[in-house]
Amino acid sequence: MTVIKNKTTLVKAMSTMTIAVALVACNHPGNDKSDVTTNADTTKTINKEKSSKAKKVFATIPEPVETTKLLKDAGAKYNASYLNPVENAAKYSSVKAKAINLGIYGSDLSFISLYDQTQESLLYLKCTNTLASSLGINGAFDENTTTRIQNNMDKKDSLMTIISQSFWTADNYLVDNGQPGVSSLIVAGGWIEGLYIATRVASATKNDGIVTQIGNQKTSLTNLLELLDNSKSENAGVGEVMKSLTDLKAAFESADATAMKLDDAQFKAISDKAAAIRNGFIKP
């Protein structure tokens, strides 16, 4: 499995199928908190391990060019019904719900940006700002970020970079304030939303390439569970999320271990479980 080694590769790795812009919250080479001198070598080692595991979650995610071609070939249309409604953002009260849905809205924002939906992008940016602010993550999605996004709506790579930087700012805050568990929840939310969107697109288009990408997420899920396991003692909600994703892992187990091929029954099992988990996460 290839580990993402630099920002350029990282930005390219964020695409519709299982992207979650929020996943970069624990994966920002060049600004890796594990490389900053800390008061304890143990803390530094643990942070480095978590960063490595977070990077692995991205490893099977296709690049934007590949994804854009895949969507075009499949005839995939923009469908707002795949997204978490914007009105939910103000309804989340627990830290767990806020963190997970910050990741979910981040993934939605990435999906929207590939379809040049300017107004929708701004609405979902506001959702991420609402949740980040309520978590005390100041400055991640401020007025300056909104202006930069507005000015780069027609430049997908630049747009992805700006969104990524916002989540790096959020992660810096969480790590500095001893909350890596919250960061892991953001990763999990983004990942499950990416998978959910992919299953919706695959169901609508009947495209084998998208189904194959879904099968490839078996490995990413394993790495995500390892990331969460490292943080479960730091946030009570992490263990609950792990249980949900472990149930999903069982649906992946019957997939071909090498080619990650899914037959109709396997695809349905994964789709149904992903939808149940995701819909549970977004419920206020």
C-alpha cells in the first residue's frame, strides 16, 4: 500500500469516490505535528504512528483526474439528495456528532466542488464553519477562506488545496489541545460519507469501475479502524463509531481478497450497511 508523501499527492488523492476532505485532518505532510518537538518523546512517537495510519486510509483513493473521467464515463449526474442536508448542521449537540458531521460535510463539499455548484459549495462551507466553530476550532473556515473559495470556483485543484488547508488548521488546533480522538472522528465521518456517495453513484449508473473502487475500500476501512483504535481511550464516541464500522467490515469480508471484486449481493450488503451507518451519523 502506497503512503501519501507530500502535499501535492495528498491534494490529488482527494476525489469523489471515497474522498473526504476531512481525512486530511490527520494527514498533512510538511506540517505534521509528529515532527514538532514536544515535551515528551512518547507523545511524539504516538502522534507519528497516528499520522502514518491516517495516511494509509487514503491509499486506495483514486486521484481527481481519474475520478472525473470515471464519473464522466459513467454518466454520473450531480444529485443533492446524496448529501447531508444543510439544515442539520445547527442541530448537532455532542462533540461526537459535531466531529463526525464536520467530516461528512467536508466530503460533501468535495463532491459538490467537482460539479461546479457554486451556491451549494458556499452553503456547505457554512456548515463546516458552523461545526468547526462549535468545536472551538477557530479560523479554519473563516471569511478569508470563503473569499478564497469564491475566487477559485473554476479551479478544482486550487479549490481542493484551499479546503485541505482549512482542515489542516482544524487538525493543528485539535492536536495542540490534546484532542486527536476528535480528529479521528472527523476522518471517520468523511470516509463513511465518501463511501455512501460512491454507493449511490454506483447504484444510479451501474458502472463497474465505481463498484471496483468501492471494493478497494476494504483496505482503507481496516486502516481506519486501526486509527480509531489508537484514539478510543481519548474520546468515548470513538468506540461507538468503531463498533459501527466493524459491522461494515464484515460486509467487506466476502469480497475477493486480491481483486476486491464485488458481486451484486456483496455490493448490496456494503451499500445497505454503509447507508445505515451514515444515516445514523447524520441524524440530529
